[in-house]
Amino acid sequence: MSTMIKPKHQRLVLIVLALVALIGAGLLAAIALRNQAAYFYLPSELVAKPPEMGRAVRLGGMVEKGSIRTQPDGVTINFIVKDDKARVPVRFSGITPDLFVEGSGVVAEGRMEGTTFVADNLLAKHDEKYVPREMKNMSTAEAKAVIAETK
Amino acid sequence: MHGFANPARFLRMARWLMPLMLVPGLILAFGALAWGLFMVPPDQLMGQTVRILFIHVPSAWLGMAGWSTIAIASLVELVWRHPLAGIAARAAAVPGAAFTAICLATGSIWARPTWGTWWVWDGRLTSFLILLFLYFGYIALAGAAQRDAAAGEGASRVTAIFGLVGAVNIPIINRSVVWWNSLHQPPSITAGKSAIDAAFLYPLLIAALGFTLIFGGLVLARMRMLLADIQTEARLRRKAMA
């Protein structure tokens, strides 16, 4: 009797084993893709391992508060993209997306020229927070308290 | 569960359960969409475009819930050989693909004014596009298997195996914004926490509930249709024999 396994259970064990193997393979592939599948480099990654000059890369990070400077030609801007470890100066000529503001996320497409990142295109990155406009006039602490209430 | 192995009993239940899901689903979904469209305040950064949230996010959840339904039903079909499981899996494919397409379309429309682009090949967007292609593959495969079965070549389990294998993409979609730097933001709602203000969160949750009921009603409707197809096929074959 003990050697008898119901075909139902045999199938279940077989499928669970196959799924475990499959998920394992998927995880290994995802880990291997970790660097290649990243959409952009963080400033610290770009500083630690600079790509060759002129190679097209993307740089993503926060626009440093108070760093946006418009040049006299009116269309060229300079600003600093930073993360918690590094800061990279960026130059861009053209129209910026609506969500491109200081203290918010940005992804710049372009290349390193010397120590400056020259961007051909800017993409604004939204964060995971959704806050009504009325709260904009509150202080950051007040807005945080309101957001915390919904947690 | 094998009580429902009898399609007649299932059909009797589906007949009253289907409108019971579809009608409240439509009321809740359209109510929540109207709430989101006319009553919700604009977002501090995105302004009026935040209103697309109420159709984009529920569609994304249901696109993924659709494949989860396929995977679970496929497992039940393969292991327990439940006669309705394969029907349920096939019935979930078209509504799931539709919600996936709605999510991709609304996301693209939303991305243009906010991010400044219609499309990028980041982890989240790419894995979600793959989900749509998996649905197309599944629908084509299920159709081919049904034709084979109708031609008397025996039931094919390939469809169920494909449904299970494709489920690997679901955790990848979910984790894509955590594993890889992506333009899409990380999840706003995680285990009991929300970075979405209550003004947006309540209509979003009601829209999600309404969309889910619509999805359930559609799956039941398609299961009835698939069962009717099988019955017609069987009757025609008996007539041809006689």
C-alpha cells in the first residue's frame, strides 16, 4: 500500500518540481540581467565606472535643489544630477518635460564630455507619491503627516 | 470542488452569478471613474493628468490577475483534471488581454505629458508588453488546441503548460521596478502602506473593485459561451454519426 502513489499526487509533485526549477531559472536570469536591464546609471555608478567618452548612456537621479541655471541663449540649461553618493553636472538644450523640476527625478540621455554629461533628451521620473495640489502649499512636514495618515 | 464538475450545475449557478457581478461592477467602475474625473483634486506635480490613474492602475492589476487566473486554473487542470478548469483558464485569456492592452495604452498616453515620452524600454514597460504577447500566444494556442480536439485528436495539455510557464513573468513584472533602475516609479501601494493620498486612494480602490467584478462577470460569460460551443460541437457530431 505504501508504494502506491495516487497519479494525482504524482502529477502534483512533478508540476511543483517543474515550477520550482522554472522559477529558479527565471531568478537566475533576472540576476544575470541585473546590470544590463537597468534603464539608466546612477550618478555614483557613472562616477565609479565612467563609460568611454562619447558612448550614449542614460543617467538617472535627483535634480539638485537650486542647481538649475539657464544660459543667456535661453534654451540651454545646466543642472546637477545627484544621488546620495555622487553629483554629476549636466548640460541640456531644448524643451524640458512638465515634471522636470528641482528636487525631482530625471533620466538624461546623452554622453560624457569631460566631467560634464551632455544630454540630448530629458525624461522626467515621477516618484510613487500622489499628493493633491492643495497640499503643495503646506510645509514638507505637514504634507508628510497628511500622507502618513493614509498609510 | 468536484461538485462543479457537472457543467449543468455550474451553468445554473453562472446564470444568476454573472449579472450579479456585472451590474454592480459597472455601477462601481463608472461611479469611481466619474469621481476620479470630476471630483478628485489635481496632483501637485502631474496636475489633471493624474485622473488617468483610476483606469491605468486597475487595468494593470487585472492584466496580471488574468494571467494568475490562467496559471491557477491550468494547475488545477493538469493535477486534478477538473473538467471546468481548462474552460476557466481559456475564458480568462481574452478579458485579461483586453485589460493588459488598456493598461499599456493609458500608460503610454500618461507618459507623454508626465515623463516626456510615449514609450521607453525599461524593465516595467518591457515586461508588461511581454505579458500582452504571452496572452496573444495563449489565445492562439488555445484556439488551435480546441480545433484539434474538435477534429478528434484528443485533448491537448500544451495550453495548460504554457499557462503555467507564462506565470513566471508575473513576479518579474511586480519586481521589475525594484530590481532594475526604471523610468516607471516603484510601487505606491505595498503591504498595508500607501504613498497615495486618501483623495486619490478611495476612488482608486473602488474602481479596482468595480473592474474586478466586471472581469469576473466576463469570465463567467465566456465560460458559458465556451461550454455552449462544446455542446453544439458534440451534438453536431452525434447528428453526423446518426
